[in-house]
Amino acid sequence: MIHPTAIVHPKAELADDVSVGPYSIIGEHVQIDTGTEVGPHVVINGHTRIGRNNRFFQFSSIGEENQDKKYQGEPTRTLIGDGNVFREACTVHRGTVQDQGETRIGNDGWFMAYTHIAHDCVLGDQVILSNNATLAGHVLVGDWVILSGFAKVHQFCQIGEHAFIGMNSDIARDVPPFVLVGENQPRAINTEGLKRRDFDADDINDLRRAYKMLYRQGLKRDEAITAISTLGSRHCKTLTDFLQASKRGILR
């Protein structure tokens, strides 16, 4: 299952059924679990642990040294869960000791061609990055987030769960959960996305009310948190928890 032109370090740990395509390179400290397919011309390097049933298409670079000038070769890590797909020329960089020392990707993500996940990013499950979407360092991305093509996220930003970021967006502040962003501005609750994930009508209506309190009534953040808290929905609680924890301030 390992092509004769591939270079796999003898100390790398690969499950018996892992396939490695032509001219790919697997480094010394790499661990890859069962069912994973590594295509041609892929480089997986550093202290990288990859779970089950992932697919890496050609020219992907995973776990390589990060693009942080403070990095001095420390044995930081890249951790990837199960069931992810990395399309052509994806790049995922290892973490830094200035943060948690690891870049983490959850399960069942879909990372399209030329996407970039920088050092110390933490991504949840079911995340989609469309072609050329880019995350700078230390970005946190919740479950079920979608970034459209050429979307860019500034370092240290957080994107809350079920948010949708429109194409060509430049995100420099935190994006609350459930919010749809278009042309760099919050536009509405991500209603269509929530319907596809079986949110019921009452929950969606509560989130719509919460969105109006946050963005349409001229309330300050603390005032909006107090108002949203009266709705009582568990999803609204997710929203207020995010607002309270935001350090960069939210996109408005």
C-alpha cells in the first residue's frame, strides 16, 4: 500500500492499511491511523498524529514548520481527527510554544484546494473551508462552520459554531455562533444552515430575536447579553457565553 517511490521514515507509525502514493514523504514522528489515504506528492512532517479514514490529495503539506519567526524548532504538534478530506495543496502548520504547542483539527472536516490552517489554530468538527480560505495563527473555529472561497481570518479571532462566512470576507473580529457574514458584515442568522442541521423552528426564531437584540437595537454588548439571556434557549445561552468570552470584540 506504500508506493515504491514514496519515502516513509522507518520510525513513522502507520497502520497496516494506510496507503501512501507516489513521491510522498512521511516524516520520523508521524503517526497515521487506519483507513487513511495519502495521495501522491504529499508531505507529512513534524510531530503529527492523524486519525482514521482521512484523505490527503496531491501537494498537501501537513505538520510542517510554521511561519512564525519566533519558532525555533521546538517539537510542537499537529493533531488531526477522523474522516477529514484535504484537497489539493492544503497547508496545515504545527503549533508554537507561545500557545498550546499544537494545531488541532477535529473530525469530518472538508478542506478544499489551497486552504491554509496556520499554527495553533483549533478547529471543531464538520468544518468546511472552501477554496483558498485562510486562517492566520491562533484562530478558533467552532463545529459546523463554513468559510467560503478566499475568506481570510485574522490571528486570534474566534468563529462560533454554525457560523457562515461569505466569500472574500476579511474577518478581524470574533464572529458569534449562528451568524451569517457577507461582505465583511453580519447579515442575519444562518437560517438555511440551521434548517439543514435539523434545528427546529422555535430555536431558529429565538436566535433571530437574539440577533436583532445584538445587531438591530443599538444595545451595547453587555446590554445585549442581558436581553438575550431572557429568551432562555440553550442556543441563546451558547451565544451569550461566546459574547462574554470574546477578547477581540465581535464583528459588528
